[in-house]
Amino acid sequence: MSERRWVDDSLFVDPSETTSPTLAGARCPRCSTTTFPYQSGCPRCGGDAAERIALPTTGTLWSFTVQYFAPKSPYRGFEPFEPYGVGYVDLGDVCVEARLTVNDPAALALGMPMELVTLPAFAEGDVRVDTFAFAPQEVTA
Ligand SMILES: [Zn+2]
């Protein structure tokens, strides 16, 4: 594949940064509630002027599961289907739902450190469509 794009540019602070992206969240200036993905309205206080902020690129695994069968159409993924991990990663002020790079539940544990990475999600002709995911953080001994 010769080209790539993000599944949705608005998920990222700088969509032109393709190797170490940062997720774009929203923080309410009135009550400090943080949400992802970005939305101008605050679900807590009803404020409508949330600021676009860069979310941390590391967090801890809050919950996870493994998807063992292909979701119903219009699922767009690579064939043949391979089971994949899905989880919530706690970034401090917000929990983000994301694909996980690991699909072996024995290799995942609640509370383990995770880091933001990119992952090919599917292809559209010659274009590879990337999304974000979280991977167990490499711990240097
Ligand atoms: Zn608010």
C-alpha cells in the first residue's frame, strides 16, 4: 500500500504527526471535566465552550476484553479476521476506549501501564487506514 490516512483526523491534536500522535480531548473551562473524543458541550455541567487539549499518551489498563469473532457488517477490517483486544485506558482525567495491540488475555492485566501507538485498521483500495491503539508499555529494566 502506497498511501495512508487516519480513520478520523479530528481524533488527533496534529493529524500530520503520523508516528507519535497525540489524542485530542476536550476540557470544560467551567468544571474541568475531560472527555474524548473532543466535543464542545460538557456532559457534566452543560457548558458549551470546551477547550481542545492534548491527552496523555500513557495510562493504565482499566478494563479489557478480546473480540473473538468478526463484528457484524459493515465491519471493515483485514481478512482473514483475527481476534483483537479492546479496552479502556485510564489517562488520569478520562478513560479512553481503544483497540489494544494484544489479543491474549493472559498478557493483559488490570492496572498495567499502557502507551498510545498506531495500528492499521483496514484498507480502502491502495490506502491503508490507521487508527490509534494502546500497547503494554515497554518497561526498561
Ligand atoms: Zn463542565
